[in-house]
Amino acid sequence: MGFGFLEELIMAEVLVVASKVKDAIKEEDCNTASDVVDALSGKVAKMIKEAAARAKENGRKTVRACDF
């Protein structure tokens, strides 16, 4: 993971609910670092882009669960 990835995370819109992420981590008896929500959101954004690309490759504009 290079610095470009970190810049992308900082500029990306948050796509996850921070309180829900923190609650889920707390249920695992762990603490949440300040950068976790942004990191997870970045991973979600990447997954969405990849799924959209798969849908387009299959001639669809609708992203389906199978695209993930």
C-alpha cells in the first residue's frame, strides 16, 4: 500500500456508518483507531468500482450481488 492509496482515502467520501463500524469492533472486544473508518470506506469504494466494472463488462448498468 503506497502513499497514493492514503491520499485517495483522505479525499474519498465516507461510505460506511462510523458508529456501526465502531460498535461492531467493540462487540469483538477491541478498540477502534482513528483511521479505521476511512480505511474501511476506501476498501468499500474500491469494491464498488470493481463491481461496477464487472457489470459493465457484462453489458449491464445494474450492479448485482454477484458482481462483488
